Amino acid sequence: MLIKHRVKKYTSIITLTIGMTSLWSCDYDKLDKMGSETTHVVVIGFDGLSPDGLQNADTPTFDTMIEEGASTMHARAVLPTSSSTNWASMIMGAGPEQHGITSNAWERDNLTLPAVTQSEPFLFPSIFHLIREQRTSEKIGAIYHWGGFGRLFEKNAVDFDENPATEEETAVNASSYIKVEKPLFTFVHFDHIDHAGHEFGHGTKEYYHAVEKADSLLAEIMKAITESGMADNTMVIISSDHGGKGKGHGGESMEEIEIPFILWGKGIKKDYRIKYPVYQYDNAATVAHALQIKTPRAWIGRPVLEAFEGENVEDGYPTLVQLKKPRLNRPAKGYAADGGLFNDEAQLVLQNPNAYGEIRYTLNGAMPTKESNTFTQSIVLKENTVVKSAIFVADKLSSRVS
């Protein structure tokens, strides 16, 4: 169950992938149960969408898809948490070490790290290319609000290639394409949440408003899928390129690197929370799995099999879900550290932003442990002090150190 903080609901893109459920694995008994009709996949990405955005905005469409599908709010983007690097990883099934797109400055004639292999000069093979290569007669479309996305894939792999001027036009054009053409694979990209994150900041009311608008755009596309007659044979993946912190992204913080990943549709478990790690490059691998597309050895992404009905994935290393770290009464601005300079004395107040756990702290810069003092009331500091604190649950460190 998604717990939402009722505060009126940042810089990433979410990918909504719709794929049919006829082919999820090499187990032919499972394939027979799923039917023989063609699978369709639609990927919708919301640039800058963070888990925080979904938890604090009013998003009935996202919520329904989470309840009716499989999801995690702890999938991870790749570093750096820039848009080009992560959109590339999302559609290429690989990280920047493989595809070479290491920043937003990347161009085919302006690069530092060449791709390890290529489908076109200086371009790593994307899911678009692989589908076109193996399903030559199928319809494939890309509708993207951010023009920069268009340089990341092979143009000759798609039948429909549009870069609308607004998020509203993006939704309208994508919906029309889906209803009229019933394509095998569609990728839809929205950029407006990222704009709100940069202009107003992540976690602001304007940012949450942009997330709520994304919810209505998602509803529009889902309606088109239903009206197209493809819904019963469709899988949906919703994800993002990165989160954000303050008015930016590109760093290594959890706020920037954690992204939502939601799957919905026939063959997907319902109301299921994904237990194991999901990475940006697993998105394309999951699409390939749904469409029975063979992937090259150069790809490192793996399909998120755990989300599919009939799949039982177990090992001893589930995703470590960390609680939010303690909040200081003098919070950081941007990438600066918490705290500040004070005359004579300062009052130390630590707050637990979680529903459970206790704060343990030190005043000498040492790492807090289960033996450290528990914070119960404000403390007056009269000399230079390095405060470190963390959330503990049952004597176990359960958050980052603040």
C-alpha cells in the first residue's frame, strides 16, 4: 500500500511501458496461459519525477496503477543523474560505461568515451533498433517533449517520430497514434516536471502541481490504450530518469538517484511491491523480454522478472530501504551541509521525519551507533560542535547519517 503524506503534492522522466502479456519468459507453459496475441508496449517517461512527488501529490491514476500492478519507489538511476545519461540507459539496456553518453553535452561529434559497440556511427544499440531489426513490419513510435531525447536513438528504427512543443500536445499526439496505429512499441516522454523542479525546486507546491498534471496526462494515454482495444494485451511500465534536490540534479544523493518503477497490465502481479533492486537499464531489458526480443551481450540490463505472474525470484539480498535521515533545525540549502554559524550558543533540535525509529547522535563527529545517546529533547551548544545522527530501529542503523 502506498502511504501518501497529505501535503499538496521534481527533475526526471518517467517511462510508461505498455507491453502485452503473451511472452514473458522462455517457459512455454506460461506463454500458452498468456495467449498468442501480439504484445504491445508503450513507454511513457516523466522527466524529473521522484518518489517524493508520487507520495505527496494527488495522483489517482498513478495510485491505481500501483495498486493494480507491481512497483518499487527505490529503483536507481545511473550516475551522473543527468537526463541524457539516464534516458540513454533507459532505452539502451546499459550504463554510461557501455553506451558512452556521460553528460548532457554528449553529441555524436562531441564525445569523450566511445560506445563499446554501435548500431550506427557512435551510437550504442537501443531498444528501438533491436525491435526494428527483429520485428521488421511492426509499428514503432517515439513522441518526446524534450528535443534532446531525439538524438539518443536510431531515427530509421521508428515509423512515427515527433517532438511536440508542449506536454499537452505530447499527450494528444501519443494518444492519437496509439488509437489509430495500435503500434507494437511506443515511447512517450514528458518534460514539464523537470521544468518545475529547476524553476521552483523539488518538494515545492509548484513541483507537486506539475506531478498532478502528469497524472492527468497519464490518464489520457491510458484512456487511449483502452479505446485502441489493446488494453487486455498490454503491459505498462512507468519510470523516471532521475529525481532531484533543491533546483537541480546530477549528484549522488538518494533524492536524485532514486526513481519510481511501476509495471501494470496482463501478466503483471497485482498490488505487489518489488523486493529486489531495479536499475535504470533494466527498463529496456524488461521491454525486450515482453516482446521476445533478443538482446546483445553488450547490454547489462536484466528484465524485472519478479514483477511477472508465475515468476518466483528469491535470494538473500533484497533492496535495502533506508528511512529518511534526521532533520536538523538548521536545514541545508542546496548541496551544503546542515548547520551554520552562531553567536555565543545554538540550540540543537533533531527531528525524526519517519513514522517510527529513534534518533541516536554524537557530538564529536563520530559515527552514531546503538550505544550512542538517544535524542529526546533540545540541547544547548556553546562551542564548535560536529553533530552526527541517524535513525535506529531495534538497535540497527536504518538511515543515512545526518
